[in-house]
Amino acid sequence: MNTWRVLRVLLTNKCNLDCIYCHNEGQKKGRDDIDFSLLTYLIQNNNIWNFQKIFFSGGEPLTYKKINDIILFTHKNSNVDIGLVTNGIYLNNKLLETIELTHTHLIISLQSLEPAVYFEVTKQDKIEQLLNNIKLAKEKDIKITLNHVLYNDNDISYQKVIEYALETNIDVKLLPYYDAIGNRQKDVPSDLLNYLSKNSLDVIDTKKGRTEYILSSKSGTKINVSVLNSFCLTCNKLYCRNYSEIRLLPDFTLQPCICKPSFNENIQGELITKNIEKISQTLSQLYQRKYL
């Protein structure tokens, strides 16, 4: 039985933005896309590994030409929950219809509502386009979460993001800032924690490196604001790396954690070792057969 519950597929290491805090999911930046036929084989044979969830990420997954096809294929050929992590710029009606049809969880990065701050972070003047796309997504029956990185102690963008989330009835995940090799650069601002505590109906400590705050707007809309204070969503990093999520890179190599590109340091136990060897060998054989 597979130890990992979540497979995060990095469809590409290309991106249409250039965010100042981007760690590119631990990849080297480049122009590589994952092989569609090999990926469909993996998904179609998920009964071997029994992943419960598949998240499509990147880079920016919407730059992957077959993004629509791979979501549909996953929905039709497996029983996993699907997630899509995107900056939202390339969302369109066709893709949103697919996301709605497949019950895909849409996770959108929103760094700021202020055009100047958004441009400072992303190097692109695309905030209006992003907000329009979020509006289009809200018109459909789609589960949406906003990701917001707490990258600047002097920036209070999180307040406006939370207010926007309350207005639009969208949950928010607030992420601490880590550098490209997984070193934490900023703690969660005390002003933010005070703001959330003051305005929350309820506070839930999940005991897994995440605190959830239930907020309500004047109209009665309630949202969940999650504050992550651990990189791997758990204070037990060994558990996170070994038992929760595994990453499939565009070159079909596997990565247990952004911070650890090798399995040698954190794969323990005969079952886990055999499991990862089986997956790695299968993927390696597929890749070599096609390209070598």
C-alpha cells in the first residue's frame, strides 16, 4: 500500500510570471513540460500506488498545452480528488467548465489587490485580468481557495485580501515566505495574528502546523482563513516528507520535499523504501523507453 496520500504533478517548470519569492516548487527553472502519455499511464494505473489526491502545479500549470486534457483524463480514469494550483492569469471559460465538471479544487495565488504591489511581486501588470478571472470562476460551481504569501513585514496586503475573500466568499490560505531552498525567511506577522484573533468567530488549532480562523462579513458570509506556520503543513517534518505528499517533476523524477531533492536522508523503513523504489523504477523505465 502506498504511503503517500498526495501526488503533486509539476506539469512544467515554465511560468508567465516572475514572482520575487518563487521557489519554483524546488525545481530548476527552465522550459520543460511533462510527457503527457507517460503521465496518463501513471494516472490510469493509480491502483498500484493508491494516491488519494492529485494536484497539478508547476511552474505555471496553465502554460501546459494539455492542461484541459489531463484534468479530464484524470477525472475519467481515476477516483482521486483533483486540485489545480495556478496564478490564474490564463484561466478561461473552457478550462473553468472542465474544472467545474471534474470538481477540481481551484487554488489561485493572489499576492495583492494593489496594482503597484502586484506588479512589484510578479513583474506583470495583470491584477485586473486575474480579478476578472476569479469573478468568472465564482459564477460556476467551483471550490476556490486563495493563496497569499506573507513575504514583506511592512506589507498589509493580507488585510485587503481577507476583506476581498469575505466579499466574494472564498477561503484563504496565508503562507510564510521561504526562499528557493526551503529556508524560512519571515515569521507570521504578529499584527496579522492579532487582526485574525480580533475578527474571528472561532479559532481552530489543527496541531499540524496550521491554524484556521473562521471569519464572518457584515452580510453573514463565513470563510476559513488558514495560517500555515510550517513549510510541510505539519510540525513533524519527517511525517510530512515520508507520508503525506510526493512530487513528480517534468523529467519524471520523484521528489519527497522541496527542501530535500534526494530520498536518502528521509526515507525510512523497508516498506517505504520498496514502495518508492517500485514507483521510481516504473517511471524511469517508462521515461527511458520513450526518450533514451
